[in-house]
Amino acid sequence: MTPRQNIGEILVGFGRITQEDVDRALDHQRENGGYFGAALIALGVVSPEEIEWSLASQFDIPYVFPDAESVDPEAVALVTPEWALAHLTLPITRSGSSVTVVVDSPMRTKAIDELAKRTGCEISLALASAAHIRELIRDVFLRHQRDVADRPTPISLEEGLALTLGAVSEAFGVSTRGRKSIFWYDDGGEVRRRLLLPEWSPQLDAFMEPSPSTQVHRRDRAVFTARLNRRGLVGNVTVRYLADESGEELLMRPVDEPADAGPGFAVPPPGIVSEVRMLARSGAGRFLVLTDPKDLGHEILPRIPGALLDPHWRSIYVHHDQNLEGNRAFSLPLPDEEDQWASELEALRGFRFDVVTVDLDGSPESWLGPALKIASVAFVLWPAGEDRGPARDAGIRWELRISEGSDDQLEWSLNPLS
């Protein structure tokens, strides 16, 4: 059997690095620890993609660039989105009992062994970057969670506008030809279409100020800015209108406005937003929130649902600060007596909230279980040094870290709870 080449030999063989680069990387590795490939990246000798390609070559597995459209739905169905994100492992093709999974490292043997044992399938590996796999997981499962079919059953305009909230759509509109009206919206680059009920025009007049009918009367084209109410989310939109003898087109684009994460808070990265929404919709939306500095958590926790989730989801902020002022979230302060917390939390279950954010001190064993029963999605503020065992035991599987970075901007990360 031919000995397996190491990454340095592979890169030297292809003329990408020199022996001098190898020696420099080995010196860096001896001083700082870590992997040889990471040393080459730290020294600026090669890119992360080149190391990933070399790793694939070292283990004789393909280095791939799959997109969501090419992934086999039958293969994806073997795992849940939370499992895929936690292991950075996604099945992409299936043929009978043979499955190909894409991983960021051939060392992920635990996840592969678990999948093989659970499915009884023979597993083959393909390699891609961790960033590419995370993006692929988001794209694949968000497509699955959304209503991707162009259904024939007509909907109201209000229902159509609600669909744009779930998709965080950058463009949507109404197209009419004769008696047929279609509501369409951009869903991550793909256009979705739904038939509209006939009374859509007066509904739009009721939801928009100024009303479109006053702006386009006896005109074949118009451009104006208006305030649009979409299930309680009110914001500016730019409206473009075209018409001829056969019908009319109405295009609406939301005008960028600062995200409601509070003064001085940066907009969360789109990838974090997508992953949190995906986990929330899949039923795995329980998150431990850790912040640096600690006081940042008290400021931002009530605003997390508005920053990360669908704006029309109902949320409640549970805390024990009786003097809290200036908080824009719907909230409930708990009594000073900690022994009353469990009963207070239990009473909130009947309201069927979508989201709960929890900012409580004391022993988590006394309040964590009842708090997590308030809503299917929960964000629980946790001190950085506190034992996370109770959180794991209660079923929390994800850790959302928020810290102050440079220029007072926030840095966000989402990872499986360690």
C-alpha cells in the first residue's frame, strides 16, 4: 500500500509551497501548537480552501461544491437540521443503501458512524469547507420548511404579505391579467406565486398609507413611497406601478431601516438569522445566550426575537427586575420571592406564546423547566462561568454568543452547546 502523503508533501508536489514554507510552518506549529495546515494559513502561505483541497487529496475523497438544487431530498431526509448543523455533516446523494455525505473534515468519524448505524447505509465522504456546508444546510432545510409549492387555492392579500415576513423578502408584488390576480414574492432568490382572492385591492388600500388607488388613478405608471402594515410590522416600501390594456403590475420593495436590536446594536449576520429561524421552525429552538460583557445580556435579550425571528411571532420577556424601564418588549417581572417563580411561569403556558426570553438569577433547577414550557422557542440568558449541565439536562442544545467587538459593534456566533 502506498504511504499516504501529508499535506505539506501534497502542496510541495503541486508546486504550491516550497520546502522553506514547510520549515516555517513546522516552526510555527512547534511554537503555537495546532495543525500543520492551520500554521500555513496563519503564515499567509496558503488559503483555507487550498488546505481543504489538500486534505481531500490526502484522504482520496472528492472536494465538492454542491448547491441546494443538486442535493437529493431523499438523502437530506435521513437527518434533522439540528443534527446537520451540530455535526457539520449533510447527506447529499442516496442510491439504494449507499449515501454520500459532505463533511468539513474526514476526521468526523463519530457522526459518520452514528449515521451509518442509525440508517444501515454505507457512507461515502465528500469534503467541503465548513462555511460552505453551513450555508448549504441553511439553504436545503429552509427550502424544505417553506411552502415551496405554487398552490392553486387563492389566498387573501393579508396572507400573502405574511408570507413575505417568513421569507424576509426583498421584493414582492401583485400581477393582474384580466380577472386573474397573482401575489408573488422573492424567497431567497426564487419567486413564489399564489393566486389572490378578488378583494385584494381594497385590502391593500387599508394596509398602505398613502393608499395605492389614490396614487395610480388613471395612470399607466407611478413610483411612490408608502408605509405598509404587514401583520403589525409597519415599514416603508418603495412602490412601482405599471399598467396597460391587459392588466397591471405592482412591485413593492421594503426600504432598509435599522434593525430593531436597540441603540448601538449591529444587525445580526444573515447566516445567524437563517440558522436560528431554521432551528426554531424545526422544533429545536432552545438557545443558551452568553454575552460579553455580562451586562450586555440584560440590554439585548428582550430584543433578540425582533432581531432574529419572524416579526409577527408573539414573544414575552421574563425577568425579575421590578424597576425595569424603557424596555420595548412585552415583559413580565417576577416577584422578589424566588419560591413563587415556578408557579408564575407555569401560569404563562396558557397564553401560547411563540417565544420566551428568560433573564433570571438564582438556582436554574427551580425555574428553568417551567420557563422552557412557556413557548416552543426560548432564549435563556446564562452567566459565562455557570455550570451548563442544568441547561443540557433541560433540553437546550444550542449556544448563542454575543460579544462587543471593535467599534462597539456586536459579534454573533451560534454553535452546539458544549
